[in-house]
Amino acid sequence: MNGEIIMKIFKTFFAIMTCVLACVFCNGAGANNKANPSAIISHNYRAFALEIDDVNAAIIKAGDKIDFMFAFEAIFKDNPRDMMSTTILQDILVLKTVKIKGRNYWILSLTPFEVQYTALSQRESPFPAAATLRSDGDNQRYPVNIAFMSKIENDDFNLLESKIKRLYALPVPCESRDIKNNSFANINALTANGKNLRFSSVAFRDKLKIGDKCYRQAAVSPELAQILFLIEQAGGKFSIEER
């Protein structure tokens, strides 16, 4: 077993223990619901603490079902460096949310396998996790292709249309023209490498202001959510254009 593998195992173990300790100390510490995770977690599941940013902490609450994503740097022989985003897990129950010393956490209900998978992803990703919110009653899990930054410009965005929708918090300029709830508009994206992209006929929900930044909840397919998340993490910008 080489040193790199040993280091990854150590990092994974450290990440899992950090999250378990966070669960131990988080009960009642700034929680937005008072239920003890140990009392409400299902048999054969575990409570896992996943650190999140202020945006996801403000939008996703206890009792919500989410899909969550991570972004990574990938290295390939034919393309030395690329960025990718992937949906790690789907239909995950948020038991509670807590804030400890200014840092936000979801307490998630995961299987032991999902705990290991999430801990490794959290440890290896240089970016915070992001989530899309599921509608009530949607408990199906669907195959979602990995999104690669180098391939976004070549995607046929018509293929991203789907009856399956998730709510994703899209960062937009605060001075953007207001779009009514449940109305349709286009998303214009300027990637960090100067590519202009357009995503047509997206339905928008609530407008949010968190700190000095503004967001609109967009109802998008899981595939489009991954692409928007990837563009955002790579330093891209968005604007909304009325149809």
C-alpha cells in the first residue's frame, strides 16, 4: 500500500471523526429545531454533520429532502486540468441545521456507506457542498451525468430539459430586474474563461438576499443544477433576462 493511499485513508477517517464529534456537540447549539437527532434518526442510519455555506443554511431547513453536489478538480491525460461537478447523493433527509462558532452544518440522515462516501468527498473537494431542494413526495433517485467545465460549451442544452425539477439558489446581481414568482426567464452565464451561455425558459421562485448578495430560486433539472453550480464555483457570473 503506497503512501498516497494511506494518506487518503487517514484523511477519510479524520473527516468522519470530525463530523461525528460535531454531531455530539451540536445538540441544541444554535439549532433551528430542538429535536435530538438520535431520537428521530431511522434504524440503520447515522447522523452526519456536513458543513455548508450561509446560502444553503438559509434555504434548506430541517425536514427538507435534498440532493447535494460537490465540485472537484480533475486531472486527465488528454486534458491536464478540468473542473467537474457531481451529485453525490439524492433524496437525503435533513434532520436539523446548526451553527457552531459561526460555521453552518446540516445534520443529515445517511447510511454508513453514504457517511464514508460523503466524508471523502467533503475532504477532497476544495469547494463547499451545495444542494437542490426536492418537492414534497418526490423520493425517486435518478441517474445524473457528471458535468465537466471543458464540455459545457459543447452540450446541447435542449437535452437538459426534464420533467424532474429541483430548486437551486442562483446568485444574481441585486440590481437585476425583478421577475415574478412562477414566471419564466432566461439565464445568461458568463464563464470564468469568457464563454457566454444561455439557458432558456427557466421557472423562478423566491428572491433572497443573504448578506450583501442576492439569489433567485430556479426550478431546473438535476443536470442543469450541476452545470450552474460548476460555473458558479469556477468564478462565473449570472444574469436573468425576461423572455
